[in-house]
Amino acid sequence: MNKIVQLRILETSDVHGCFFPYDFINRTPKKGTLARVNTYVKRLREEYGENLLLFDNGDILQGQPTCYYCNYVKPDLPNVAAEIVNYMGYNAETIGNHDIETGHAVYDKWIKEVACPMLGANVIDTQTGKPYLEPYTILTREGVKIAVLGMLTPAIPNWLNEELWRGLRFEELVTCARKWMDHIQKNEHPDIVIGLFHSGREGGIVTDEYAEDAALAVAKEIGGFDLVLYGHDHTTHCEEMTNVEGKKVLCLDPSSNAFNVADVKITVTLKRGKVIGKKVTGELVNIGNEAVDEEFVAKFTSTIDSVKAYVNRKIGIFEEPLYTRDCYFGSAAFTDFIHDLQLQLTGADVSFNAPLSFDTKIPAGDVCVSDLFNLYRYENQLYVLRMTGEEIRKHLEMSYDLWVNTMKSPDDHIMLLEEPKTEFPQRYFFKNLAFNFDSAAGIDYVVDVTRPDGEKVQILQMSNGEPFSEDKWYKVAMNSYRGNGGGELLTRGAGIPHEALKSRIIYQSEYDQRFYLMQEIEKAGVLSPKAHNNWRFVPDEWTIPAIERDKALLFNVFNPDKK
């Protein structure tokens, strides 16, 4: 008689510290979170027992202040991210790029504290030439042998200071997957093979050596996978692909912040211990309506209370509110406050900076530690690079080409927008990622939106009145993500070879930028950040009404003076 084995597979990805139903940044209740996911997990475990397998796909160590507190403020305590992975009973975890960004001291400790296998077949120890982490893990349920292969996007060197990943290299995904699939099939003889990849669907940074997002490429080009679970690109996907062998492969991405889980049912038919049939179906499940697991929250009450005390500490006063939305339409107080810090700390000639959150506000009044996570979202260091005036202009050309439309008539959009998605029918969005929309301080310039790509930016002078020359060398401050090649503005835009970036760096800060922002705010006490008005869009007769229209589309703001 045939035996039927029912397996249930759940995946989270890009949780980014969203563990508890409380937003420590905005100090408000929070949707999603692992506190709700665990309710869903516990309910299914009652039905499936050990046949429920739970996986996480990385980028868990950065995002909310909870992570920052455990990573850097109290690093000697057990990392709460590890405690939660263990408490929820995850069966495997991949490492993500934002996990690597915490640095060896943090992620090496975290890896040791996590009870389940930490996977990363393409994360190679340069001393041994072998994987730094476990390449795969084997799980057996009711006679069914399941192999789980984990990999990380290889684009780390395009974003992160080498100190953070010293002693490691990152192999291209398709090549690595092919090698380990051969090994797994020959040595393990699994009945089911699952890919657990911290790499997006497709695209991202593409070089001669690798593609940043290659989950679908692996699913299509490497035979043997029954299921590919992926993440990194913060988008939801659920689709079935046909691979090179003509077999169907289910591919799912639950996006970020624990709003969804990838939920897969695998039905395996056995005859005399041999698999004679498999059926794989799945969906993305929104866990927004799940109740918060109060036992889960109670377990971590002391951590929650400690983090709340940390983020609630007052460090200064802002006399005026700051809005990231202002940054898209001209020189803005939000970005210029960061520019000022970068120039002040480094003595650089020019500063590059972009809004790191799509639409956030720091209200006037008391500034607490929590507000710093809105002011500066990521744990980037501060860099200074040597750049020519021509490279500065070309860097800005690419930034504005990502950001603004080439207007052919006064009625055109000024922002480079994409049509509303079906899940957000009332809103337009930028076509490209806003955290690559660099503006500059230290120079005065205009952006002519009627000019073609590559010809929009005209630099008029240095902001101190000195002439600007495309042939002169300048010291340029920026964050480490940008300085390491993130967003490709320095490489594809300015034309600096990626391998030459390291030689251009003449300063890098010891701590992250949020640390220095906190110091400066505490030192000043009361601040009133203002826009420098050192750059603007032209021609005015087209851009001023176009800004008002696009502000309405993006933020439902119909009066340009209304916030």
C-alpha cells in the first residue's frame, strides 16, 4: 500500500528586526512582525508536527533599533535575533547582505548562537577555499529526505566595506548552485531539493562576473530543484517556472518585514520507501490578521523594555519638522542636515546624500534616539573619496536620470514615475529606488529637466563662490554604501572602475553615521535645519507646476505648501 507524506514549508525573509508588534522607530504599534508569524506557525505545527519546516532567508540583523541595540549597544548579551530564531524553532537560516553589513564581530557571534544550520554555499573562506557556512542541510521526515541549499547574493563588494567581509568571497549563484546540486544528488540522494536564496528574482546589479538577483536563473538553469524560496528584493512573487529539464519549479518570495510568509504544501507518495509521486503547491499568506502571540512577547519582555528605554531617550530639539518627501523636489532641510554633518566631520569640498526612506517625517520638538533611525536608516560609515569635477557631474547626471523625467511639454511629469500597481491603485511610485537619488552640497547647480539624459546637470560654482572646474580634483563625502559602489553611481555614472574605488578612499569613519548624528544633535541641543537652496530644477515655468502635480500623485498633497 502506498504511503502519503504531507509536508508544510514556511519561509520568512528580510525580517529586518521586525520581531515585536511595536515600531521602536516611530513608537507606535506595528503590523506584521514575527510575533504574528509565530501564531500562524504554532497553529500549523499542531496539525503537521515535525512535518512543518520553517526557514528564514536572511537580512534579520538590521532594521529596527532592536537589532542596533543588540548588535552594538549591548553586544555582550545574547543577540535577540538568535534567541528568536531558536524560540520559533527555525530549521534553517541563510545569511543576508544586511547581516554581513553588521561586521564579523556581530554576525560571527550570531551564527554561533543560532541553533539551526546557517547556510551559505557561495560564501567562501579565502584561506581554506571552502564555504564559510554550511552549504546545505539535510532533513528527513517520515522517510522523505529533504535537502536545503542556501546561497547569498554575490554583490556584497558593490555595497560593503571590505573590513566587514574580510576573508570572504562570494561565488556567482548559478555556477555555485550547479556544483552543489551535483554534490547533493551524488552524495545525498534526496527526495526533495529546496533552494533558500537571499537573492532577488532577477536583475539588480549585473556585472561580467555575476548578477545580484538570480533566483529565477538558478530555478530555470539548474535541474533538480522542487522549490525555490528567495528574498532580498523586498517584493512579493509566487510563480511556477519550467526548468531546463522541462520540470515545474515553484518559486516564492514573501517580501519583507514579516508581513507575509511563503506557505508551501508538498505531498509525497511513497511505495516501499521509494518516492513515486510529488505535488508542490504554494501561496503567499498575509499574516496581518493573525493575533499577536502573547507568549512570544512575554518571553522577550525584558529586551523590549530595554530597547524602549534606549530609543525614548531625548537627545535634542528640532525647531522645525523635517520631511524626506521634500528631498525629491529640490534642495531640502532633511538631506541638507546630513550634508552639513558630512562636510563638517570630514572637511570635504562636496557632499553626496540621498533620502534613505521614501516618505518619513521627524516632527518639531523633542528629538529622541528613535528619531535618528528615521533621519538615517542604515548603519553606513562615512567616506571621503577623491573625484574630479567631471566625475562629480557625471555621478549627479546618473542620479537625476534615475530620478526625473525628460520633460517634452509643460504637462509632462517631472518625476520619473511608474504607473500604479494593482495592489496600490491610488498611488504612483518612483520608477527607481529613491535611496539612489543623490543630491549634492558644496556646489551650486541647476537640473534642466528638458535636457536629455546625461545632459541635465549644470554646475555653476562652488557654494563658497569659488569657480568649479571639471578638471580639478575634489574631496567628496558620502556614505560607505555609495563609496563602495552601491547604486553604481560612481561606477556606471561617474565612470570610475569598481576596482579603483578603494584607492580613491581617503577617509572612512570608525563608527556609523547615526552615531555621529546623535553626537552632533546632543552637542547642539536645539537645532533648526534649513535648506541650502544650492540647487533647483529648471525651467521654472515648467517645473514649478509639474512639482505640484507630481507631489499630489506621490503623496496626495495638492497644495505645495501643505505637508
